[in-house]
Amino acid sequence: KIVEELEPTFVERYGLIKRCQVPKVEHGLAQCDVDKNIKPNTRCRVVCNAGYIATPGKDVTDCKEDGDWTVQMQCEVPLVVVGGGEISESSGDSSLEVIDFEERKPCK
């Protein structure tokens, strides 16, 4: 707590720059432009483990001036969309089936 209280003074007097820690990503990892001393405006991208994809809008983040990130990156299990069967001139099935392996809330 003492360091947190002194931090603004050190930033103002000595021009110290807050740095970000490499983001932690469940079911993946962050790949940043630099490995150490992550300064503001440094960009990181998510690399998801096999079987996961990056959540749209949560695949890239930037280090902010306050030492935090613009977005909490995230990986998720993808939805699988299965198209209908054979379609011919006289018959066919044009239905779709969505398979959700995580049993999220139903789509509306």
C-alpha cells in the first residue's frame, strides 16, 4: 500500500513510466510486441490453445498509460454450425444445427 501511495510522486518527480505485466489468458497466451518492460502503447495479441478461438473483439489489447490493458483478452470454445443434407431438385434439407460444447445460454 505504501508503494501505491508513493507511485504518483515517483512518476511526477522522476518521470517513471508505468509498465504493464504480460496479460494472462485462460486457454491461451499473450504474444506481445516486446517480451519485457512493456511500455504504454505496446500491443499484445492472443494465441489460443488447440480447440479454442479468440473471442471477437477480445483478441488484441494495448498497454495503457496507467499500466493496465485496454481489453481483457479471451479464448473460447467455438460454436459448430452443421449445414443440412443433400439438396436436389425434388427434395432436400436446408436446415442448420448449432452445436455448443460449453452449453451457453441459447441463441435468440
